[in-house]
Amino acid sequence: MKSRDEEGSLESAPKRGRILTVEEQTVLGTVGRAVAEVSGRIAPTELDHVGLTDCFAESGPHLELLAKYNISLGAIISLERRVVRGVSA
């Protein structure tokens, strides 16, 4: 039986066959991984994560850090176009 969280996470996956998760933290052991686990169990779907890879983050101006770690709005839109819409960059 699916929980409401699982249903919400996977609602649009069958329509597109792809999921993109975005986090302003590490991608290790977080929401993106939980979505991957649920989708693998319930609705296998192509999935990509945006967030910090296995590295130490640093302090600084928020927008500069987003750009440095490639999780700025522009980077997310570019990845969304490739992953979710299947559009070349």
C-alpha cells in the first residue's frame, strides 16, 4: 500500500517517465534518494538529483554558493529541460 507521500512523489512520473529532485544540501541519504527508492519499487522511472555531491560545503553569499555548486535556478532549469523534457541544451 502506498502512503500519501509516495503517491504525491510519483503522481507525474508515469506521465513523463522522468523525475528530477532538487535539494540545497548533499544528495546522499536525502529526499532524492527516498524518491528513487519509492519509484524503483512502485513506478520505475528515470531519475536525476540536483544538489551537493559528496563534498564539504562552505559558507558564503547564498546565490554565489548556488552558482558554485551548480544548483542555481539557471542550472536547475537547464537540467530540467534535459532530464524531464528530453530537450538538448
